[in-house]
Amino acid sequence: MFFITKGRVSFVIEKKQIPFKDMLEGGYFGEIDIIFKRTRSFSTRSAVDTDFLTLSKTIFEEVVVNDYPEVYEEMYLVAYERLKRLKEAKKRAIKEFREWQDDQKD
């Protein structure tokens, strides 16, 4: 899990490097993959110099899940909503990219 302490990152769909979301200082990401035990479905790239704090999956599970179940429950609910929004954003980005490609052919 990554906490952005400085800078900005863009989330990109790996195959085509299509950007679909930006996140600024104070944001965090990676919890969806840990909470739902899934593989990463996107990459990130820094748009400017960016610093992170990291929290490993092991520490997340040992500390947050076991010692702070109420925090974990809230994070689970937020992660679920974020996952839905991420899927929608990726669909929109792919659709817009395909439309742009079609326009370039004309």
C-alpha cells in the first residue's frame, strides 16, 4: 500500500499506457489489491517528483486487520466503492481512447 507524501501519480492501463486517474499528495492506493486479494490491474507513473510511504501487505494484515478491525471494516467499505469507480474510469478511458483512434483513421 502506498501513501503519497509529495507529488502526483497517474494510473494507467498497462497494455496501452492509457491514463485514467490522477492522485495527489495525501492520497493512497494499493489497499484494493490487499483487501480483495487480487493482482494489480494497473500501473502508476509519477507526473512530478513524488515521495511515498509504504505499508506492506504483511504489516497491513498483522496491524490493521488484527489490531484495528473497525479501521479495517471502514477501509473495506471505501475500497469496495473505489473499486467500482476504478472500473468505471477504466471503461471510460478505453472508450475515449478507441474513439480517438477511430478519429485518427479518418
